[in-house]
Amino acid sequence: MKLVMNRNRTPAAMPLLTGLFLFAGVFCGALAHCPSIMAEEVATTSNVQTAANDADIVWQVEKQRTDAIAKAMKSTVCVFVPGGAGGGSGVLITSDGFALTNFHVSSPAGTYMRCGLSDGNVYDAVIVGIDPVGDLALIQLLGRDDFPTADFVSSRSVRIGDACFAIGNPFLLATNLQPTVTAGIISGTQRYQYPSGTLLEYGNCFQTDASINPGNSGGPLYDAHSDLIGIIGRASFEKRGRVNVGVGYAISGDQAQNFLGSLHSGRILDHATLGATVGTEDDGSVRVTNILQSSDAYRRGLRYGDEILEIDNRVVQTANDVQNLLATFPAQWRVPLSFRQDGRVVHTVVRLASVHRGDELLEKMKSALPPPPPAPQKPPSEDSEETPDSEETPDSEETPDSDAPDAEEPRNDESDDEEEAPDAKNRPKDASREPVPLAAAKRIEERKGFANYFYNQQQQTKFIERLRSQYAQLPSSENGWKITGQATIAGETKPKLFEMIIREDTCELSIGSRRERLANPDAYVQSIDSGAAGSLLAGMRSLQRMLTNGPDRFGDTYSWGTAPLFGRSPLRDTTVAIHGGIESRFFQDPDNGRLEVIESFADRDGDPAELWIDPPQWLLDTDSKNLSWDSSAGQQTDDDITTVSNPKVLHLRFGVDPLVTLNLESWTAIETDGTPKPEQDKANDAANE
Amino acid sequence: MMPPTNRSRHRLRRHFWMLFLAALMIGMVMEPATAQPSLARSSSQVQDRVVKIYGAGGVGGLDAYQSGFIVSPAGHVATAWSSVLDVDPIVILGDGRRFESKIVGFEPALELAVLKLDGSDLPYFEVPSGADAPVARWGDPVLAVSNLFNIATGNEPASVLQGRIAARSKLDARRGTFQTSYRGEVWLLDLVANNPGAAGGALVDLDGNLVGMLGKELRDRKTGVWLNYAIPADVLRAPIGDIIAGRKTVSPVDDDPMLSRDKSHNSETLGFKLIPDVLETTPVYVDTIAADGPASRADVRPDDLVLLVNGRRVAHQRAFREQLRRIDRRDNVTLTIQRENEILELAIRP
């Protein structure tokens, strides 16, 4: 589940009510007013000791506030685009340097930027992953493994009126690397801010009256305990110019965490759509006004006129709520959905589609954002003296003093600065067309469709290492497997014997007297499309192929990120591998790495064959008729399976319904010469590669 | 036994306070969260009394939305007088309920309008008189609750901004630089409260008491500085009270009989001409004045906008003509007009 940070704030506020006027005043207002207000209050209180007491409370509150700010400052990042092409703010969330910022901050920098922390150091940073629709970017600061970090607070615990502060780099003032602190309250929750086109959409975000100015973008909005409420991203600027108007917005921490796992994959992420439109009716219900027949929601039974009740276990009351919630999910996630149809409440789980198709998102990114201002070519000589002062213009975000921080601070990567000169030509260039420092260049790999493929490669390595260690005790997959046991078809009670052959060229499944043989790509596609039991062979064959060949030689393989399984937490590590027209998605437990599910897609507009490996008991009993989200079943019950033992149960599902469960009795490797290939399949084998 | 001396009593008291302080500090150590102030309670307790108002506008840089707050359980809503109210506005309550409303009260000099919607048992603000104790003082922390920028729709909560009262002062200290007809005292605020759509929102103290009504956007013509202000609740109390009690209304009179054309007033008998009535709702702008006519004697001038006739609102020329039909030609007529930023009351004697 989500981070639980919901501290009980109310009860102990009681003894402090006497000081309410005082501390609220101190907290809200300009610091300069404090002494006079205190003096005034002291003078009007008859009991001097009460005043002393109040003053003491003020002192306590004040100290806690400054302590919280001092702590929070450490994790604040000041982002500078090399060459003075802009910048912004960010916040560190892991000790190995991963930090969140805005897409619109990182975008002018491309793959490399410089980041200052309040410790006075400038760090090299590389892009990791981006979410152009949600305006998020994950970057990694390099050079330390003990960066100070901020922890997310649960977005649902944040209330209107809660104290908060924004720390960051407004107007890029932090050329001395000391960020700016502005305080305020949460002015609104669950706000929706329209996107420009389909990019930079802010759903379910927070609104604050802390001063938000250009350059605060990407920075943290902290609560009074210096925990992270969200990522500041935009403000309502209208006729008054680009300065604070008392209305700033922060992307919710919950949304950021939904995307975080996928940002780690180095991909360019897309957002989700239900495939249906909804409207708020006069009676206050939210009804489907249009629905795509190709959507998963349609396959799960949602129809025109149905009333949406809950999404992701959150009650929706207006069409706005639906839009607000959907904007916080990555594409392809499966989320719980409850709706009412003909007086009957249906609980199900829907797979959300991508907002964009194909390269549409990449095209939009190109056109939606203005190209970075042309950075002046740096003269080869030392230019560390120049520190142009541009702080009077509100737009100084665009034209900061260029490399002042860089010039003042020694670069913190290893001392190979000198010897890297020769290969500098081959390194990627930063926004000022200078070669990126070696330490950063080592962590940058550009590839179409990815923000930084380096990180995807890392995740793939982790994926295959975990997979291979989990199945280390399985018989060799080299020439295929033979698996036997008892099969139970859903709806039947009597198990039947089954035998399964998994080979690179041909796969076979025999249950009782029925036999399916798949020998070419079309056969797998047909099997999945028709929802046949044999479609579990697709998943098994992907597993065999992945163990044997690894991601590099499997086909098109990439780490996808993290996604819930069957609409439930925790988020699983997800890897996609495409071969022979079938897309396989591997879901691994994030903690122990156990492979839980392989989904095989024949077609984006159809249900995948879900092959569950040693599924939890609740799942075996779950179908579309008894699915509900209010029971606690299954939330934490699948931990009793040891990770290294060989699979005992294979379970095939389509949509939300089970199809067949296999209880395994034997799992053996096929000898090369032991089982000669059947003659009639040879023709198909050729087509298979 | 000796009675405790003064000194020992003092010591006792000191002990008590030390204990109390110690208890407090223990409480803080054990639950650091507690000492952190949150205005969540102050914010939520007024949400059900602040409303979103939608009306005319949406073109030419004019916003079609603003804020208001409920001042009677029967559904009187105080808001800022503005072009949004050129049509009968739609009012959305905090719970998302949607009402059509009528403008029942209108104080041009206060930039105040009172709407009436068909409700009962609604939560509402008492408008304080400030007679017993000042409504607020310099330096007081306040919350501005409004739907600025129309961020919230339906049942979504209004935006809450925090700040302090910077001063109580008269706007006309800089007369001429601010485009406002309001001449009275205002709360000057240190927060960016007066944004598009914030006009008519509630300014409250931390206990949820009404302190004032947020004003319109106001910009100094010379310096370009935007001013943030609210009209104090004690200034609003009497006019709002009069309107709620029905002692004062701007609703057109329907019970006075229509007189025949040769017995009633019209603009000719008053001695001026209006701009051509070409629209459904042409505003009542004076075009020309007859020399030595009654209007001329009362100092009516071209380009004056007639807001009220004998205290009754005339939103357009049709309403103006109809009002005049109910006034005997021999009677005086009082016009409330807007001339640039001034609200004037002119009595025309036939």
C-alpha cells in the first residue's frame, strides 16, 4: 500500500488552543511582524506567566518550524541547465541521488544538467525518465550514495489549511546554491488544471498560496514536518505577469509515486484513459456518455448509461472526479472499477489504455515545448568572472547567470577530468553544446522512445538476474521442458491429467483427451484470441525463451516500470518482451523478485492470457461474479510462498475469470536427442524464427 | 497552621505553571506533530457558507464568475456588484447544489449586491456590527475564501489563502489612481486575495467569523501596483440587514399602477435622451441633455450610467422606461448614476 504517514495531528492540539492566535499568526505571517505581535499579546495579558507560557509555545513552534525547514532544505535541488538555458528546482527522494523535477524543467537540458544542493556542491545529473503528460521527470544526481532525501506524505492525509512550504530556486536566485523558502497553506486539494493540448495535465493536484514563481517548478512542497506533499509545477499566471498571484499548484505525491517506478525504467511515459467519457447527471450520478468497444472497460461490461461509483476504490461524485483520478495513472495500469448497471453493482478491474498511440507522444513533445533558447557558444577561454545580474526581470528563469555556480564550485566527479579530454568528441553534448562530463556520459544512452536507455538496461539486468536466480533449480530450459500433473478446468470439479511440452519450436498441452499443439506465431495469436487453455503455452514459452536467451536475444525487450497486479498493490516490477507477434509482460514481486504473472498479448484490443505462477488462494476463487474490493482478501496473503522453490501451480486467466489451474507433479528437461521433433511441424518451424 | 503567605502562594503558582509547561513540553516531545499549526479546521468550517457565482461575461477580458457568501438561512447571498450580475446569476453552494437567483439588493457605493436564492436552513455568516469589539485589528491573521480563477467547480471546495490585515484605511487616500467607486474604509491585506473571481469572497478570522468581503481587482493606474483589499463586515452590516429585512430593495416595483403615457414620466419629461436602444439589454447611458431641462438643472451629464430610479434597479432601458411609467409626471425622480468611478444620487425636479 501507499506510504502511511498519516499522523494523528488533532488530539494534542488541545493544550495549545490558548496559543492558537499566537502560533497561527506567527506561522502565517511575515516574520518581521512576530516580535511586535508577541509584544502586543504580552501587554494585553493580565497574567504575566500566561504570557510567558504563550511565548514559550511560540518559541517551541518557531523552533520546530525552523528545524523542519533546515531539514527540508537539504533535500532540495536547484537545477541549472548548462549554458544558461533555464533551470528550476527538484527534490531528492533516494540516497543514491534520484530526484524528481518537472518535465518542463528538464526538457531544455536534454540528458544532462547541473544540480546544486544546499551543502554548497554542484553535482552532475542525468535524466532518467520523463512523464511529459504529467510534467514529471526523474533525474539522478551523481557522485554520492548518501544524499539527503525527503519522504512522501500520503496525499489523502493533506487537508485544506495545512501549513506547507515551498523550497526551491525561484528566478534562479540560488546561484549561491542556497534555495529560497516560502511558506503558506494548502489552499485547495484535488484540483484539476487543464493541459496544454494533452501535455502538462495536472490531475488531483494541490493548490497553495505559498509564493510560487518561475524557477520554483519541479521543486518540493513540504508539509510542516518537512515531508513531501508534492512537486510544484505551475501557477495561475494571468494579467499580472509571471509572478506569484497566490495560486500555485503541486503534483500530488500519490501521483508522483504512481509514476515513479516507471520513471526508473528510463522510458517516456504516457497517461491513462478509460476509453469512455462520462457526464454528471442532474440527479448527481456520474454516467457513461460514450464508450469505445475496443476498451477494456467495455470488455469488463461497462456500457452506455452505466453509473460509475468508484475508481481505484475512491468514490466519484462528478465527472470531474473521474477525470481528476484518471489523470494520476500511468497507461496500461489495471485499476479497480465499480459501476451500477440495471440496479446491479459490478466490481471489476479495468486495464487503462494509453492516451497517445504510437509515436504521437513523441511528436507532441516536439511541438508542445519551445526549443531551448540558443545557448551562446562558450569561448574556449576562462569566463568564470562574468556573473550577469538579471534578478530584476521576472523572466530571469530563462536567462540566469549562465555558469556562475559551475565556475565557483569544483566539479565533483572523479579526477579523470583531464584524461577524458581525448574522447570528449564522442560524448553526448549538453545544452550549451559542451561535452558532458565522463561520469555522466557513462550513464547516458540515447534511444528513440526512451529518455535514457541506460537505466532501462540496468532494470533489464536486474530482471533477468532475479528471474534466473528464482529458477536456478529448474531443469535446464535449453532444449525445452516437459511438465505433467493434474489440471482443473474452471467450473469443473474433477481434475484431469495433463502433459505440457515447452520447446522453442513447438509447444503442446494435453488435458485429458484434449490436445493443443502450437507450432507457429499465428497459432499462439489464435489461441490467445479464442481464449483457449493452450494460450498458457505462450507464457510458458516466453519464460523458457527468456531463461535461455536472456533479454538481449529474446526479441524486443525493455523494462516497463511498475504496475499493480490485478488492480492491487504492491506495484510489481514489469518487463515487456516481444517476440513472434506476442507481447509478454513479466510481473515480479518488487521485494523478493519472484515472477508472479506472465501476461501474453496477441492484440492490444483483446484480453491477454494471464499465466499466474503459484497464485495466492484468493485469486483461484475469484471470478467476475464474486470480485469485490471491500474484502481484505489477497492484500497480503501471498507471502507464504518461498521464492526459490520450483513452481507448483500454474493458473490461466482471461479478464477477471479463471480458465484452468494446473497442479504440477513433474517438471523435466527435454533431452536433445530424446524426443525427436515430429515430422509435420518442420515447415512451421521455419516460419517461427 | 499558618495561612500560606503571599510568597508561598506565589511559589505554588509558579510550580503549577512549571508543571503545566513541563506537561506541555512532554506532550510536544511525544507528539511532535501536535505543535505544528494547521488551519484545516478554520478553513473547513466556512466552506459551506461560501458560494460560486456565475453570470454574464466571458468576453472582452471580463470574467463570468465570482464569489459570494451566504448571509441568511433563507438564502441571501452577499457578493460584489459587478458586470457578472448583468444577468440573473447562477449560484452554486458549497455542497454543489445549483440555484438560480435574483438580485434583491444593490448598494452601488459599497460595490455590494445581495442575491436571493430559494433556500431554507442554509448555513450562513452573521455579519458583525463591530459595535462591541472591533471585527478585526491590524495584524490579525485572516483567511480569504473565494473561488479565484474559477479553480473549483460544483462541490469542490473554495480556495483558501492566508495572510494578515495590514491596515484599515480609506481607498480614496489615493483618489483617482484606483478605478473604484468605493470611498469608504477597507481592510488592506498582505495576501494576494483580489484575483479574478475572488470578488465577493469571504474574509474570515481563524474562528470562522466574517471580517469582510473581498473586493474586486484593483490596480493603481500610475504605478501598476495591484491592491488587495476587503470591505469591512461592519460597513456591510447595515445595508445587508436592511436588504434581508426587506426595508430596502432594488427590485422593480410591480404593485404601483402603470400610468398612461401622458401622465407618467419618460426621459423627455426629465430632459435627456438615452443612447439608442438597440440591444435586448441596452444599458441606461445618457446620450444628450436638453438645455435648461430638469436633468440639466440636476447636473445629469452625457455618459452617465443610470443604475437606480427611486432606489429601484434598472438593468436596461426597457426596465428604465417601465419604471418611469409608474411615476407621476408631477413627482420628483431620484436617479442613482455612475459617472466614471463615482456613484451619485441626483434628484430631478420637473
